[in-house]
Amino acid sequence: MVAGEGYDGLNYGALVLRYNDDGTLDDTFDYDGVAVYNSDTTEYESLNGLAITQEGKIVVVGTAFNPYTHSYDVLILRYNTDGTLDNTFGSDGVVMYNRPEWYDEAYSVATQADGKIVVTGESYSQITNTNAINLLTLPESRFRNKFGMTHFFLSC
């Protein structure tokens, strides 16, 4: 499996590709081996990390540019084994997190034995010129600030 971004000449979109052992695309995954995510509310989506849960679901993370808020937001998608978005996760398989006035991006993801999803990334504020290293644990929900770094926890 591979996660990243693609451009079709008009739009950038988040891509997840699944390959067979012989290197060909697996046509049982979203009918052609490639699952594409394009949001109606963002104009650019890119994926940086991928993990597979114990149930075989695919969790991918990255960033999406929101032209309405002029911000980059954390993007988390969860797919079923057949390449469709898992509508039991977030809002129809999608979780987005936006800290106003911050550039937010998720870089990597891991799944725990208890089913929690751990996401790491970075936030940068152009207003305060500060960086923060972020850790998201789903499905817990709380905020805390420790040692000057903001850690955020989301609920899905």
C-alpha cells in the first residue's frame, strides 16, 4: 500500500494505492486499486502516513488546504478493506482538525492494540512564529499543554 497525492490537471487529491504481490494494482480495492479523496470544502489534499488496524482498515493522515479559512488542516481518513471510506469513523470516514491561524499537518500514524489511533505532526503559527509538535489519540477528547508544546486529542 502507498499513500500520497495526485493531480488530474484540475485538482490535487489524496491517493491510496493497493498493489498485488506481482506489482499490479489490486482491482478489488476501490475497483481499480486507487482510492482518491477530494473534498468539496478543501482544494488540496495530501497524505504522508499510513497504518493498518487489526481489523484490516486503512488509516491515512496528511493535510488539506481550506480556501475558506486560508489554513492547512490535519486530514485523517479511514478506509474499509475494499477501498471505500469507513462511514463509522468521523464524518463519513473523514476527520479534519483546524487550529485557527495555524498551519497543521499530520506526518505519521500508528494503531494500538486497544484500537486507538496515534497521529503525530506539526503546527506552525505565522502570527506568533512558533512551532508545536502534536500528538492525537483517537477516540479520546481533551486538550493539554505540557512543557510549552500543545498536544491535542480528538474525538471521532
